[in-house]
Amino acid sequence: MKLRTYHWKENVTGYLFILPQFLMFLIFIVYPIIEGIRLSLYKVQFKQETFVGFDNYVTLFHDPVFFKSIYNTVIFVVFIVLLTVAFAIFVASSVFDKNAKYVSFIRGSYYIPVMVSMVVMSMVWGFLLNPANGLISYAAREMDFSIVNLLGNKHTVLPVIIFVTFATNVGQAIILYIAAMIGVPKDLFEAAEVDGASRVRIIFQILIPLVKPTTIYITIINIIAVLKIFVVIQLLTGGGPNNASVTMMYYLYNNAFKYNQLGIASAVGVIMFIITMLLSIPQLRAMFKEK
């Protein structure tokens, strides 16, 4: 009886410790998701709500701009995630076993953009890419090249945004990979070197498989981050030219705050939530399956 009472008190103590965090999770995560799903079924005009069922979703799927936003978002997710993972693995595998000062310098160099606000980075790139008085345009004029408005051309705007976002976020992935690679047992590398394995073979057959959980984690957080891409679009292109760079998040913002269509904006949010879940669940299953 005393043992049962002790275990009960111990469990209650544990639950009391996690209660504040659990309440915050319910209030700031679960409740907004439920409220967003509810609002997606209503037409909201100021304080008046009218139940319309799935009409908001029907409106979305008849809007070509919405499909353009989905296409652009998928392009961003695929290319930014692939570039981030590939480049981060390349840099981390090149420097992780070097001397500490060298690795620290690489970490600091690549992590500096991560510490800077995305607003600031977007403003800097906006200045550089400005076709009238930007630094890149000035250099092009000095070298007698024709001025190219990279952000005003529908064929170049997506690659530019992909590069800016990738360059800003890749530092975090490099730090995570270096940390994971440092934790790999040195015995494996020594045994491979004794067997005559080349550095490339060691990287592809030992290092990359052993840091797979980190790869999955980086993939998931980058998918979520890119799906929410907004600041760089707002400051550099405004979704233009001619909706060439509009994303789902920017489309949601326009409907919610420009056109006062909260029901449609909520429907976009629900679709984004479903897409995020569909993309993340296979990655999480693979990670837990290995464990």
C-alpha cells in the first residue's frame, strides 16, 4: 500500500512539472489548429460568421493563383531542402575531423547569416539586386554588361529566392552535421583506413549512413520553414512579377489581411497543415523505425 502511494505521488509530481508546458501546448498549438479548421468552414466578415461548409475550399480550387502558389511552394521546398542537405553534408564532411580552430572558423562563418534577421537579409539582397542602383547592377554597368532585373523576370525570380533562402539557412544544417559527425566513433574510420578505403568511400558508406537521423531532422525542419516562407517574398518581390513568386503563405497573408477573407485564408492554412503532415510523417516513421 505504501509503495503504491509512493508511486502515485511520484507520478503526480511528474505531471505537475509538465503541466505548464502542456497547457501552453494546448493554448498556442492545439487550439489555433482547431480554430483554423473551424474558421475554414465559415465566411467571416468582420464579427459576422456564416457557415458555408466546404465552399472556401471550392473557391480555392477554382483560383489559378492558388495553384500557382502551390507550384511555387513545392519548387521552393524541393530545391532548398536538396541544396541545404547536399551542401551541408559536403562542408561538414570536409571539415569535421580537422583541427578545432579550423572547424570553429567554418562554423562561425556559415552560422553568421542564421543569426541575422531574415528581414535584414532580405533588405540587403534587395539593395544588391535593385536594377536601378543596386551593387550588382552597378558592377554589370561597369563591365559593359546589360542590366538584368533578376527579381522582375519571371524566369529568374524563383532561382534568386531559392539562393537567398538557402544561403541564409544552410549554416544551421552545417552546425548540426558537424556535431553529429564528431560523435561518430573514431574506431570505424581507423578500421576503414586500415582496409584501404578512400575518403570518398568512408564518407558515403560510413559517415552519411550514421548521420541519417540528423538528415531526417534537417529535412523536416527545412520543409516546415520553407512552407512558411514569407518575409523574403514580401520584401523582395511582393509575389510578383505577375504572381510568379507567390507562395501559399503569401497567398494566405493576402487573403487574411488584404482582402479580409479569413475563411479562405484559414482553408489555405488547413491545406498547408495537411501538406506538412504528409511530408513529415514518412520521415519520422523512417527515423523511429531505425531506432
